[in-house]
Amino acid sequence: EHAVTAERVRCRLIVESDFEAICDLLCEGFPGHARAWWRKGLDQLAGRAAPDTMPRYGYCLDTGSKLVGLILLIASTRETENGPAPFCNVASWYVMPAHRGYAQLLVSMALKH
């Protein structure tokens, strides 16, 4: 039932034009939150400054025809005893059941930061 066909899945950075598809995935994965709630969160991320060395929104899994997974990241700069340093936290993570075998790609990309 959850078999993945021979489609190519790639992991890439999320861009603002992905927001509607991201909302679709988040509503599927977290049905307790309304679409407007997710959209507001994405818009808030869009308005935040992110360090140049960090992903602005996170990463998605893309089949070429649709997004099938995502990891939303909140990147920021914090003052430390050694000066400013980038920090990154996971906000949300969801992969469609048929594509869960690719979830580690998202984790690997996020852990780079």
C-alpha cells in the first residue's frame, strides 16, 4: 500500500514558492492545526533574518511533480562568549508515509547546521 514507485526524490532548500505545498503537507501531518496557522508561521519565518550560512526555511523532498516531505528550521544568530554564532532549531518535520524511506535525507541536511 505504501510502496514508492520508481520516481526520483531529491532533497533541496525550501523556497517561498513552496509555501502552499508545504501547508498541504503540514495539514496532512499535523491535522490539529488549521492551514491559516501554518501559513502564518511560514510568513513569520519569511520575515525573520537568517544567517547567510544557514537555510532560510529548511529542506524539502521533491519528486519533481510534488513535495512529499519537509523539515522546517528556524535559524538565528545568538551572542556567545566567543561572539555571534549561528543556531538552528527544528520547527516541524513531516514525510508522507509512502516516502518515509527518504526522511533521513532531511535529517542529514539539517544536521549539517
